[in-house]
Amino acid sequence: MTTALRRIIFIAMIAAIWEVTSRFSGLPDFMFPRLTQIFETLFNGLINGQITAAIGKSFSRILIGFSIAIILGIMMGYLIWRFKIVEDTLGFLVTALQSIPSIVWFPLAIIWFGLNDFAILFIVTIGATWTMTISATSGFKNVPQLYQRVAKTFGSSGFHFLRTVIMPASVPQLLSGLRIAWAFSWRALMAGELLGAGGGLGQLLETGRSLGQMDLVISVMIIIAVIGTIMDNVVFMRLERSVQTKWGVNQH
């Protein structure tokens, strides 16, 4: 039995248990909606544009925030790797800040930017930057010294050395960092939208809660889970496998 088939059967079993339980639990629909009702709400939301518009809004925010986090993370990772004084100061601070949940920054973001897109973008960026910085630093530090000595022997230095030796050798570690940073930024986005305003999947969750529409809430949760699974298992995992195969780590 293939992995995909096992997963399909497992999801089907959960769906069946949910449907049976919701029908015979005696709880009202707004507390425990039937699965058929959930999928009907999900389908209608996709058709009438309510959910698709929220997906577009959320994706536009996370692409901007995640891109900024990647740039900042790689730049700070390089500085921490390259200069001892930066490692002792900024590196120490990044390690400390990474332990703070990104949503904790939300009150500060509201004070700085107001309850708008900038506050949510700030939360998304914060959610991924520290993880990306630590991963980039680790990737640069783990470049084999042999590669560096050979490159310098042939006269490579400065930006050429960084572009042709350090960055390519750090790609596996950077991809792992991207995967983890995406997960953090995605969660930060949902939390920020849930507490903030301006549309998005998180705000749609809050709308469903305030209206007592649990079928809408669960529909959005399904969308969030599907998007997260696709990004993790289709995009980043394939990138990692491709790099591992190229580097001879994975022979399959």
C-alpha cells in the first residue's frame, strides 16, 4: 500500500468518524457542524469568492513578509558568520529574540503601525527572520574548510568567493531554514490576521467565530491546513530532495 493511499484512507476514516459523531452527538450545528455542511460552506465560499479573496489577501501578505525575512536573514547570517564582533552582539540578540513567539510582538506592532497591513507584515517578517538568520549562519559556518582553501588558492575572494563557494555550499542548510521559516511566518500570519483587520484567512476565521458559523471556521481551517501541507510537502520537500540528490546525499 502506497503512502498516498494510506493517507487517503486515514483522512476518509477521520471524515467518517466526524460525520457520524456530529449526527448522533445531539449538539447543535453551530457547535459541531456536519461534514457535509462544512464542505458545502467551503464550496460556496470558493465559488462566491469569499474564501478565494481571503486566500489572495493572505498570500500577498506572506509573500512580501517572507521575502523580506529571507533577505534580512541571509544578510544578518552572513554578518554573524563573517565578523566575530557581530556574532558576539547581534548573534546573541537573534538567539534571544528567536525564543519570543512572533504574536507577542503584535501589541508593539499596533502601537508602531496601527491596526493595518503594516502591523501584520511586521509580525510575518518577525516570525521568519530570526529562524532564517540562525539557519543562514549555521549554513555558512558549516561550509567545509577544504572548499574555502581551494577557492582562495585559485584567487577567489570577496563577492566572487561568496557567490561561487559559500552560497552554493550553504544551499542545503538554507533550504531547511526556508522550510522552517515558512512554517513560522505562516502561523504568525494567521495569528496576526485573527487579531487584526483587513481581510485574509485569519480575519475570516474571526468572522465565522463572531457569527457563530463553525462550518465557516472549520472550512477556513481546512484551507489553511491544505495550503500549509502543499507548501511543505510539495514545494520545500521537493526542493530539499532535489538538492540532496544533486549533492549525492539522497540516491533516490
